[in-house]
Amino acid sequence: MICARIEDFAAALPAFGAVIGIDLGSKTIGVAASDVTRAIASPLLLIERKAREKDIAALIAAARTREAVGVVYGMPLQMDGTEGERAEATRRFADYVAAAWDAPACFWDERLSTAAVERILIGEADLSRARRKQVVDKSAAAFILQGALDRLRML
């Protein structure tokens, strides 16, 4: 079930259980996971995209290893807040996942999440360009998920 609002997502979740966060790219899928209390998001893995069925199977397998009870998709809105092609692709992917995995889902605005993570990885973590490429998408997924978790705590 894909929830239209974060409030609906919160109502659909059990009291405890991890939530995964997704940063969907054209070549990779960054995956993050929360702890069972949904306080902290951590990068989990990077899925190299192959075929939709394989991508979804890998995602669901990762969610099951964390006993995840829900999923937050980063919604790549344009700077003016409208949805473009990437947002449409994210919605389609979420629909496919929802057909294969019966867990509540919602979308979270991901504008500038990758840029924010890049700044952190360059400035504070001092990672090389090659190493940043390996961690940026799953770190962006954690950044997205943490924003949603913070909002969930306020409800």
C-alpha cells in the first residue's frame, strides 16, 4: 500500500520495526535501513540495476534481512516542486514493489539529498571520488530515510 501522506504511512506502520529507504537511480538503487525504533537511518547496500524483477527481488531480500515493515522512497521532485520523468519512474518502481511486497510505503522529497551527502563525504569524511561513488547512493538513501524518520517522530 502506497500512502499519499506521511501521516497515513505512520498510521499503517506497526509500533516497532525497521523501515528501509530507497534512493532510486537509473544505474543503482541506494538502500538504507532504520533500527526497529525508527530513530536512526544507516546506509545498507547499493544494488546495481539489472532488470526490474531482479532489482525488486534484491530490494525485498534486503528488506527481509532487516525485518523491515515499511519503505520510504526518495521522490526526485524538481526544484519548483513539480514531478518530472524521474518522479514518474520512481512512482512506477514503487508500484511494482508494492505488487510484490505487501508493506506500507510513502514518498519523501529528496531534493538536494545527493548534493548534501556529496558535501559531507567531500568535506567531513574526506573521501576520494572513487570511494564517494561507491557510497553516495546508499548514503543518500539514509539521508532521505532520516528525514522521514524525523518527521514520523513529530506525529
